[in-house]
Amino acid sequence: MILGIIFALIAAVAFGAWTVFEQLAANKINYLFGAIIVSLTAVIIGLIFFLPRIKTTQLYSDPKGFLFAFLAGVCALAIDYFAFKAYGSGLAVSVAGPIIIGGSTAVAAVIGFMMGDSITWLKLLGIILVIAGSGILAAVAG
């Protein structure tokens, strides 16, 4: 469990840095091309780590894993494209970043509950606070 939390924190730092880099790039690149560059970079770096292990790595144990990974890739392209558009419209990173990240947190938690994760009052309060914070930031931007 602790190792999972450490991995989640590393992912959170990467997500936060990602949103800053997207904001910095947004007015300097076509949005769709920027999204493709982000995805292509992930592919190249992923291959650098993957290829030395290709003979000893099981790619998937269930075809559904491939389908869900593909759908995650579709979502990743949408994230990049619409984040570039948000930043390109002039939205500040201090507003768009928390809306994107906070909103994704709320969506993931709600979907998790629909998939059977336990619901507690403390978890619900956390989601409400995330949604309220994102709403406040959206109101401030407008």
C-alpha cells in the first residue's frame, strides 16, 4: 500500500509538471500537433525502457487489457488536446491546472465508486471540496 502511495505521488508530481509544460507550449504550437508530440515523446521514452525487456515481458494476460489501454490512450490525446486549447485561450496555469487535475480526481473517484470502491463520508467530503475548489477557480477565471 505504501509503495502504491509513493507511485501515486510521483504521478501527481508528473501530472502537475505536465500541466505547466503544456501551458508554456500552448501558444507556441498547434494544439493537435502538440498533443501528438506529447504522445510521441511518451512512446519513444517508453520504448527505450521497454525494448531491453521485450523478451521477458508478458504484454497482457487478457485482451481487455489491450482495449482499456487503447481507450486510455484516446483519453490521453483528449487531455493533451483540450489542455492545449484551454491554455491557448489564455487560461492561467494556476486556474486551468487545478481544474484539469481536480476535475480528473473527482471523475476518477466517482467512477471508482460506481465500480465498487467503498464510499465513506470522508471520501465524499474530499470530492466535494475538490469540485468546490475547481468551481471557485473557474469562477475566478470568468
